[in-house]
Amino acid sequence: MKGKQKGFQKVGVSISDAAIAPYFISVDGTQYTVMLEGSTIPQGYYAGLEGAIRRIAHFKNLEALDQSTVTLHEYLENYKQIVNNIVELVK
């Protein structure tokens, strides 16, 4: 028999938190999918939760520094601050 069995239901959960807004993470049995609220287009697929959170931090860093020219140090410091903010908000 090919395909899914009759009555098959995919198990999943969505992780939504102020710390990662406007993004959320959709979790199924095999992957973590980063989504943007109000969009049906995935922002990326990740094997682990840490990778998904790091990608959200990357997106938030790009948004915060929009069209700026910064040094590598400034970019990394801002990224680190965003990651720390996410960690603090979920403690």
C-alpha cells in the first residue's frame, strides 16, 4: 500500500511567544518550520529547535539593522543581544 493510511493525522504543535514575535515555529514529527505571522510561506526548515531560534534571531537582527552599514563587532553584538533577549523572555 502506498501513501498514508486512511485516517492518518499528522501530529504537530505551534510555538508562539512574544520573545520570537512576529515569527512562530511549527513543529511536526520530523522538523521545525519558522513561519512569519500572517504569511503561509515558510521562512525556513530546521532539524532542531536551536537552529530555528537562531534563524529567528538572525531575521530580527536584519530587521533591527535595516539598511545600515555596521562593523562586524556591531552586527555580532546586536545579534547576541537579540539572542539574550529571547532567552530572558522564556525563562
